[in-house]
Amino acid sequence: MKDKNFSLSFIITILVAAMVGIIVICTAFVFLSVYVNSMEQSAVTNSEQAVVQVSNTVGNYIDDMKEIMNLIEESYQQDRKEQEEILTALTEVRSDLVAIYIYDADGSLCNAYTGNSVLKENYLKDLSYVEEEIYEEGMIYISQPHVETLLQDEYPWVVSVLQEMRDKDGRRNRVVIDIRFSKISDYVDDVGIGRHGYCFIMDEGGEIIYHPQQQLLYSGLKSEPAAKMCSRADGYYEENEVIFTVRTLENCGWRVVGVSFFHEFVTAKEREVAGLSVMILVIVLLVTLLSSYSMSCMVSRPIQRLVSAMGEFEKNAENFSYRARGGSKEIQALSQSFDHMVRQIQDLMNRVRKEEISLRKTELKALQAQINPHFLYNTLDAIGWLCEEERSRDAVEMVNALAKLFRISISRGHELITIEKELEHAGNYLKIQNFRYKNQFTYDFQVEEDCLEYYCNKITLQPIIENAIYHGLDRMVDEGCIVVRVYGEGEDVVLEVEDNGVGMTKEQCRSILQKEPGDVSGIGIKNVNDRIKIYFGEDYGIMIESEPDVGTKVKICMPKLKKEDVETYTGAVKK
């Protein structure tokens, strides 16, 4: 697997963003922890405050009831007429005092003071709801809230307060006052601890005196851990994300319990703060990414430009042009060093190229010198054979063809000649070989007239034809045929030699163009291919198509060069 490399700007941006992100996350975590602790304490404080308010209100309510009871007790020390006036005045003045009932020692109703209300004609009221042990003189009994049913067309929600008293004559009576509880219930209903928190009142035994959701308790849809709260001291307790705050009233056995939900004070706020923290984190990271990217670009952009310039230099070192870039001192020094290196490498490339071309031309001339004597020896041997056969006319014709062949080969020292001269050279060569092989093959030229004026490397066709004769037609039983074609193809000109010889495999075709100078066969074709590439570039050269027992086609591709273009390649034009 290849290693993944990242840019300098990417690394700087990620490092800065990671550092800032870690700092912001740690800060947010610490802040959130402190905030959650403070919210927990705030939730407990709010719950305690609500319970204290309810406790004070209920306590004042109880004190008020006891104050009324004290007034009644004082009235018992007056004459009966004054007592009745005092009790009547109390029920008329105090709107929260529903009624005052006087019972004898046996629990029978003796008298009732209902103020502006009317007592029912038929009523049933006794003290059976009071436990016997509380029938002690001076002791106060406070009942649970209930509906008063003794009044005509009125059913107020009241709390009954009972106390035994003795009048001036020493008779024992039980006095009961009914005080409206709606004021307390309305107040308790209005007390909220959060959106869903509430308070309720219970006695020491765990019985709920008042609950704002009384109907749900009666129907069994809701329950309260009142019995558990009885055994606990005043304070706050947390169970299942619910905060219970308990406070006992000093003037009676009632206990006020505040119920608040942790998630309303903490979880919801925690989510809100967490969301705000995430938003701040995202904003900080975005700002950090943008700023760090901008700063990293200021540092890395000159380096990237230098890297890009190096890539362009690798692709086209010869024509590359570079100007030193600005930036920091280090970048300027690096850029100047690269500029100096480019100039040195280009100078070295030009020097090496000139030396290589000179060396290759020397090698090609040496190869060409090896080919010419070999061919001359074979041709002179054939001329000697014609003379022995007393075929002087054929010998003269062959000598003339040989003379024209060498005159074109010399071509005043020029490497490039016209295609017309090259075809004349090939024709003389074919004529000589046809004499030697006693007309064992035929040859034909198919040439486009427009191509005759273009220039090509001299002795281009002769090595191809020689290879076709020696390796393609020499081993044939049937008559061979060689066709030489010249035609244009776009901006190029193609010289083509095709024979119907024994052919070659694809491996043999590839090996011919890779022959080393020491090899015997195919050296002429490699010589031609190398010369074309030296003069015209790697896009030009020889392509071989062959099939065993079918024949071989050799295509030579060169650019269309006219007389005025030759100087670009050789510096000397044939006159």
C-alpha cells in the first residue's frame, strides 16, 4: 500500500484546528461541569424556597386558626350573652371562618354560629372522626381538608379545628371551627417548581392532607412516596432524577413536600448549554480552519509554486524557463538555488545532447562504411561472373547502375536527399540485385508525384530492400515480388516496401529493430531507424508488419520536408 502524503497547508491547518478544538472542548467540558453543578444547586435552592414559602403560608394559616381558637376560649370566660355576641361577630367579620360549632361532653351539637350562612334543618354532625385519645382538655385537633355539609346550599372546602374548653360554670364543651381551606389550596396550586414541579401537604403518619393532583391520586393514576418521606428528616433528597424537599411545620404535625424534576432544571439547561457549546465550537473551528488555512497558504503557496515548477521542469527540461519567486528569506534562497540548478542542468543537457548526436552520427557513418564494402564486393563478384559468361552488355549496364548507386550514396556529403533521388538509388540497387539473382523476383514502384520533391535520409530504402531479398525472397521457390510505395499521410510522408516472402513472427519483427552492432542480420534496418529518429525525433521511424508464409511490409514514416526546411536539420542543402 502506498503511503499517503499530505500537503504542508493541510498539515498546518489540521494541527492548528486540532489544537484549538481540543482547547475549546476541554474548556467547554469544564464549563459544562461547573454549570451543571451550579444548576443542580440552583434546582435544590428553588425547591427549598418554594417549600419554605408554602410552609410559611400554611404555618400562618395554622397560627391564624389557633388565634381564632384563643379568642373563642377567652369568650368562654364571659357571660353567655357576651360569648354569643363575640362568636357571632367572629363568623360575620372573618370571611375565612365558615362556622363555629359547640358540642357538649357527650358529643351532641349544642349551638352553631354560621354567620351569613343558614344551617340545614336536618343535619348530622358528630365528632366520630376524632379519635378518643385526643379528648383532652387544652389539646387542639386539626382535621384533614373536607367538604362542609351542614350549611344550606353551601359546600365549602374547610379544615376543622377542635379543642375542649370549660365555661365559667365549669362545664366541659368541645368547640369546633371550620375554616376555609381554599385559600391554602389555591396558594399551593399556584406554587410551581419548574414547569411540572409542585408541593403537597401530609401529616406525620404519611396521610396526604392536600395534593394539587388529588383526583389522579384517588384514581390510582399517580402515587407519592409519602410513607417514605415520613421517616426522613427535613432536607432534600434525589431519587430517579426527582428532587424531594421536606419541611415540617413547627406549629402542627403537617409536613410540606416539594417535588421538582431534575431534567427541568439541569438536563434541559444542560442540553441548551451543550448545544450552545457545540455551536460555539463549530464557529471557532470554522474560524480556526479559515484563518489557519490562510496562514498556511501564505507559507505553503510559494513552496507549492516551486514544486509545480519542478514538475514542469521534469516534463520539459529543455524548454523550461524559470524566474526566482519572492517570499520569506528561506523561500527566496531555495527559489534562487533552483533557478541556478535549472540553468546548470539545461547547459549540461545541451552539451550532452551535442556530444551524443556527434557520437551517434560517427557510429552510423561507421556502420554505413561497413555496409558499402560488403555490397561492393557482392556486386563486383556478380560483374565478374557476367564477364566470364561473356555478357558484356549486362556487365556494362550493371557497372553503370553501380556508378549511379555510389554517386547518389555520396551525394556531396549531404545526409538528406530528395525522395526522387532515393527512389533512383533504390531502383539501381534493385537492378543490380536482379542481375545477381537472375530475375528470380520482380519489383514495382508506386509513387505519388507530389512526394518526389520532399527530402529524406539517403540510403533509406536500400537496407529495407536488401533485407527483403536476403531474408524474404532468397528462400522462396516461387517467384518473389517487391513493391515500393511512396505516399503522403497528413503532415508526414510514408515510404513503404512490401514483399511476398516467407514473412516473420511478431517476435522477429520486434528483434530486428533492437539488433546490436555485432549482429549480422537486420543491422541495416536498425541503422535506418536510428538515423530517422536522430534527425526527426522519436515520433518517426520504421514499423514492420509481417505474417509467416504471407509476406512483410515495412513502413518508413518521416515528416514532409521541402528544400527550405532542410537547413533546420542539417545546416546544408544539396545544390
